[in-house]
Amino acid sequence: MVDTDTVVQFAQSLLRAGAARGDITPPVGIYHRMWGAATHDRATGVHRPLTATALALAPLDPRRADETSVWLAVDHCLLWQSDMNGLLDAVSRDSGVPRSRIVIAFSHTHGAGLIGMERKDLPGGERIPEYLDRLASELGRLARDARDAMVDARIVYGRGHCDLAANRDYRDAERGAYVCGYNPSGPADDTLVVGRVTRADGSPIAVVVNYACHPTTLAWRNTVISPDYPGALREVVERETGSPCFFIQGASGDLGPRENYVCDTAVADRHGRRLGHSVVSVLEGLPPPATAYHYRGAVVSGATLGTWEYAPVAAERAEEFARWSLREVSARLPYRSDLPRIDDLEAESARWERAEQDASARNDAVGVRDARAMRERATRRITRAANLPPGDAYPFVAGVWRMGDAVWIALNGEHYQILQRRLREAFPSRTIVVATLANGSNVWYLPDAGSYGKGLYQEEASVVARGGLEILIAALENHLRADL
């Protein structure tokens, strides 16, 4: 994809695509507690429905139909590995799509609650098994429906900006320590990638939105089920386009809204509308599919005017649009040397449980809240540690789809923004879609090397040693350099 002084090219994909949308809202009363500081357990209501959107993608050549992949945009924070494995197996079985070509892209909303079988014995947890079964069934149906709906399609990509995302690694001078909160002086990637997916006749199939910002508007005081800002984002985009909005969370490990940790759903809606209107702005500037912008010469008027117009691309350019491949990129990411043992974590959890009981006996509400939070933190670390592969390094595997001028990258875990910045800077002529929390978060956070040693929550939660993210970025860069 090369621009000249007389022709401007636009990133495009020519393929087969189909979409399907479903409602995956959990029942009111289900276990909802996501935040350590929360004092409630059960969801008391619904702010907006949670949705799942399936997007089936395949090469244009019908003889390659067995290469069909299905991406599912799902309004949940994440699922831990055992539940994730069951979900992927069920979706694959019900849809007929191999598990290796299924990507569940979690929006990462923190308003949906943290739902997992390890919590089934907690208040509201008795509803989790039935809900997870329903979720698996619905995602399987959507994957199948999207696959069956596939037609010849085009994706035209554009890039814009939205300042919703802000840096969230803030040093609290009074505490002399870092907290996870708005940092007005920190860098924040505001890149917005939009893809308009249409049929050959121009009718809409879906709008792809790739943006990096933690959906943490609603926090521990919120008791209602919510998609956070992606809910209002979808409302704006779908009202304007008449097609489902497919949201992909980018590399947001160190990014979140400036105004967050509230219980006012109106703030989340405001955030979503900001992003939604930015998406619509990008859509309004996209060219017709399979065209380039050509200089057509001068017209003498009051001034001598330079005229341009859209014209169909040449056959060889259209062949580039139809290029399709799926590759796995592997990288060994060294484990931290100080990873705690499971028995130590279980002992820590027990200590905090006793501390919570003691605080309750003293009617110390703050003490109860803090002890519950620390116990929740220990529970999550136990879950992560129990599922780590043996050895001295995590065997990370990224899925990389090449679709015409675009590269879609599916990444497990929560990556710092430097990953998407580096890749887009290294390959400016390609549209790069970065999907994090793809099929869960087994490695948890992947901070950049410079963020280690500061006492950040993200470093504490990560299972990977300093430099792990840079190893992954180098592996991706090497692959893209050879493939592109």
C-alpha cells in the first residue's frame, strides 16, 4: 500500500464476513462483586444489557472456507483459564469452528462482575453455573449464525483519535507510592481504529472499533450490571449506521478514563458517547470500497483548482486486499523469580479472612472493607498461580491474522500501551488491530520494562519478569517484518 503524489490509497480487506448479535445479560441477584473494596455481593439491577457480537471472517476464495475464523466481542471482564477452556470447547463444538480459530475478545467491563466457578459458593454464586452454561450456548449459536451469514464483503479502515483514555499510573506523593489512577502528566495513546464492514452492494454488516481504555468508570460502589462505556458507544454507532458495533479492547494496561471509579452510570454513558461520536467522525471520512483517491488535474476558475476523485483500484491492488493468512507467533516470557507458592497464597488468604472477622467483631467497617479487598487480591493470585504452565517461562502464543492491508493480533492478557504504539510506528503503512484479553488473561498484566520496580499494582499482578513485554513485541515485529 503505497501513496504517491497523485494517488492516495486506503487500507482495505476483501474477504467473506457475517455478523450476529445476542443478549448475554446475567440475572439480577447473581454474584456481582468485582472490586476488592466492594461491600455488596449480588447485582441489584441492570444499567444496560450486556451483549455478545460474533464476526465470522474467511478468505474470499470459497475453496478456503475451512479457514473460517470467528471473533466474539463479549461484554465481560474476563474468565479464568478453566472456565475459559470450557467456553471455547463449547463454542467450537456448537459452531463447527476449530478452537484455534475462535477469539473471544472481552470488552473488560468491570461493571459486569467477576464471574467464575470458583465463586459459586458465595452469595449469588449459586446462579453462576447455569449462567455460564447459557453464555456458552449463546456464544456457540452466535458463532454458528455469523458463519452461516457470511457473504462477500469489504472492510475499509480509518484512523482517528479520542482523548477518553488517560494514563493511570499515578505517583501519590503523600503516600510515597504509586496508585492505579489518573495521571495527568503520563502518556496516553488516543489512537482509534475503525473498520466499516459492508456487503458487495454496500449494505452494512458491522462496524469494528479498536480502542484502548479500561472500562473502569463504575467501581466498588456500583451494584448494577453494566457494560460500562462500551454500552453507550454501541448505541451511538448503531443508531448512525444501522449495523452492530464490534468493540475490541486495545492495549490498555496503563490506560483508563480520566473520570472513573464512580457509581454514576451517567458518567459511563457520557464516556461511551464521546468515543461513539469519534467513531462516527472516522466513518464519515471513509472512501467507497475498492477505490483510491486520484488527482485529476487542474481546472481554471477564479483560482486554478486541483481536482481529485475516487476511482476503482487496479486489479493487482484488489488482489492485495484479498490476501489472507493466519499465523501463530510464539515467545517465551520468563517468569518472575519471586512468584509466590500457592500454599503461601492460601495462608495469606486465610490471614485476611481472620482479619475480616476480627474487624467485623469490632464493628470496624473500613477494616472489613480493606481485609475483604486483600483477601480478594489473594484469591485472584491463587487462581493465576494454579494454572501456570510448568517451567521457567510462560509459552505465550499470539494469533496474527493478515487480511489485506490489515493485521489483526489476538493477545491473551493485559498489555501496556507501548505494544500497540511500537507496532504501529514500525509498520505505518498497515492498519494494525490489537486485541488484548483475547481468550482471557493467563499472564495477567504485561508492563513495559521501565514500569517495573515502582511498586505498581500491574507489576505485582504480573507473572512475567521485567522485559517480558519487550520480548513479545520483538517477536511480533520480526514476524510482521517477514510477512509484510
